[in-house]
Amino acid sequence: MPRLTEATAAKRRMHILQAAAHCLFERGLLATSVDDVCAQAGISKGAFYSHFPSREALIHAVTDMLSAELGPVHDNSIAALADSVFERQIAPALPPANARFGIEITAASASDLGLRERNTANLERLRMAIETAVHSLVAAGKARADADAEAVGWLTQAHVMGVLCRNAVWPAQDEAALRRATHLLFESLLAPV
């Protein structure tokens, strides 16, 4: 069998990751097997294992892929920051299947060091991006001078995790109301007095 080019291998790996994400969202973390992913991707187990040494490595790679898709936050204004957090961190968690996967990954992080490191890094990246945005807004005179950037970062993490938990268990929240709540959170913490 001819060896795959680097570009073809990367494309096939991404195809497997997308198939895995589909299965994980549809079935859940515990119910998704390597066989499920292979069937969804239309590949053999041998092809799977040529890209991922284990199911655990696949789950880690899916987590990395999804976190990379979230993108940066914007700091042009308080409203832009709130919209950015909503669009990049909260909106992806609105579908109950996505929220359930997020909660399952978070719970699995308690016993899987690789997932814990990834989740911690993702949450820290979010918190640090918020802190940097708050410092930028304060420096530009667009936020209150006494804004506590660290506290805003921690509260944003809690807000995102709260939405994830709520949407995993109860019917999805009204998107417009949740966007307003996100704006209210940032405005109450940052708007000049």
C-alpha cells in the first residue's frame, strides 16, 4: 500500500476528528467507541490506528480541535468583548449535545491527566484573554479605571461553565436572553461609573 503524503494524512486525520466529534456529540463520551468513529468516518480500524494510538489520544485530539475553533476575544469595547465571549465560548455550548459533551469531558478530566491539562489550559487561555482585554479597555478609557481584570476573568470562566452545565441538563436557554445576560455581566463589571 502506498504511503500517504503529509497533506493527505493531515486531511484524513481531520476527517477522523470531525467524525469523532459527530459521534461524541450524538452518543456521548462513554458511549462512543472506536468502531463508531470508524463507521462514521468510513475507515478501517487499521486506518484509525495509523492516525491515533488509542481512543484516549483521539479524545484528546478532538478536545484540542474544538478549543482551537473558539478563537480570540475582542477588546474594542465592552459590548464587543461581551459579544466575542458569547459567540466564541457560549453559543457553541447552546446545543444540549455540545453542552453534554463539554460536561462529560470536564468530568473525565478528574481522572484523565491529559484531559485535565487540556481543560485547564483552555480555561486559563480564556481567563487570560479576558484579563488582557480588560486591561486594554481600561488603558483606552473604555472601562472603569478600578476594574479588577483578574476577577472579571474568573467570573467569565464561571459564567461559561454555568451555561455549559445548565444546557447539558435542562432545555436550551433562549439565545437572546443569554446574550443579554452576558452583556449585563460585562457592563456591570466594567462600565465606567
